[in-house]
Amino acid sequence: MAPESQATGDQPVALVIQSRIAEEGFAAFTQWTGKVSDALRPWPGFLGLEVVPPRPPTQVEWVQILRFTTPAAARAWLQSEARTRLAEEIRPHCVGPEDIHILPDAGGHQAGAVSAVISFSVPPDREPEFLAWQARVQAAEAEFKGFQRHRIERPIPGLHDDWIIILSFDNDANLNTWIGSPQRQALLEEGRDFNSELTVKRANYGFNFWFPASQPGDQTPTFIFKSNLIVLLVLYPVVFLWGYFISSPFIDSRGVPFWLSLFIGNVASTQVLGWWIAPAAFKALDWWIRPDPGWKRNLLGYGLLAVLYGLSMALYAGLIAWNWGQPRG
């Protein structure tokens, strides 16, 4: 199988910027990305911005995915004074330098996959030897369960001098199996001349930013409908548990106006949902929301949600009944 190479011409690209941010700078970085979005909105050729938070231990960097209509538009943003000012503003919160790649917006990839971004320093006169070695690596990877893609990106003059390999598997366990395999260790030993400056970075977002969100078959009405049901599944208990155990005894009882109490509750619940509960729920129900899960899994998923909805409502009803049964002070 021939290796894939860096895109050229006027096809859409994704500018991927990975940044290690000190934990105390997370809030500042989140606010800063809003400034980046405002600066990019009128930028010629800009299509969209996605920010992926860290997911330790496999992914410790914040990832910005900026989509542009052409490589030239992406490079113009990278070299602009506006971007330079913004980069200087967030630099005090950064741990180490940014890792920047421009990747083509093409090909098929399963949502939810995990990837490793591997960089190699290759002397120009040894490129054919390096590509032949990578072909052997790719052939070995293809024999492992869950293998999806081995993409080779050539150096981009003025941006980075390294060759970049984007290796994707369907889940973290299968990627780990390959990374730690004796076959890979033997191949690394075979290509040790290219490994002196090798770096590997993990990413749980799977590089599905290669595709526009509007691409057919990506976010179908069925996918959106199921996603909304999952959000409801986790939102309802978080809201009533917050109201019952926190808002009512500690906020409302102190005379805080309802409109302010409601706002505080929404701030807390959206943070809890967005960072922990909703991602866990989507991961647990991935077998149901993926395209064409089959009628048995479809039916099982809807049945499971119906049962969990019922249990959630029964719990809330029980708490209310128990509360009304308590003696009034």
C-alpha cells in the first residue's frame, strides 16, 4: 500500500495546534480561545474552529483544530500579526512550544478513533529509504486488530522540517497493543537511523476533523436524535440532584433569587456534564450511536435508555416523597 503524502493545491486543510497548558492556566486558555475565534471569524478562507481539551493520561495537550479552504489561507493566519499577538498573550501559560501541523481535509475515518502523531527527522538524501521502511511498518500495523490508517505527511517548508506519521486505531487498547508490540520494537530497531529525534504524541480525538461537519453520513438526523437522548439521560439527574442536595439547602434557603440560583445551577451542571459525565455517557453508548448498529443493538439502546429514564424519575419522585414526609422544623 503506497504511503499518503502532503496535500497540495487548493483543497481544504486543518491547521492542528497542540499546546501543553499549565493546569492553573486552563481557565485563561479557555477564554483566550474565544479571542482566537473572534479574530478568525472575518479571516479570508476560515471555515471553523474546534478546541479539544486534554484527556489524561493519553492526551495531555489542548488541541486547536482550525479549518481553512486552502493551505495558503492557513499559512497566512499562522504568519499574521494577529496570530502572533495572540500567541504571545497565552505564552506565559504554556509548558514548552506549540506543536503545529497542516493536514489535508480528506479521506474516511471512524469517529471515536484514537491516533498517535509521530515525528521523524529524515535527511533529504535518505527519503526513499525512509519511505520503504515506513511501507514495512504500515504492512505490520495492518495485521493488528483495530488498525485504520497510517498517513504520512511530508515536511512543510517554513512550518516544520519533520516527517509526520498519523497512526489511527479504532480504540486506545488496540493502539496500545501495537505501540508495545515486539513487532514494532523490531521495526524501530531496523529504522534506528531515523529514530534519533523521534517524538510520539497521543490524541483521543481521532483526527475526525479531516471531514466537514456537514459531510453526508457524519452527523445524520438519527445520530443527532440519539445524541440528544443521551444528553437528556445525564442532564435530568444532574439538574435534580443539584437542586435537591445543593441548591435548595445551601443557596435557595439563604434568600438567593431564583433567577440567580438557576443560573448558578446551570453553570455548575454544564461544567460537570461537559467535562466528565456526558463524555463518559457517549463513550459507554458508542455501540448504539455509531452508524448502522443493527436492529438488535438499536432496540437494546432505546430499551436501556427507557429503563434509565424510568429509574431516574423514580429516584426523584422518591426523594420528593421522602422530603415531604419529614417533620417540619
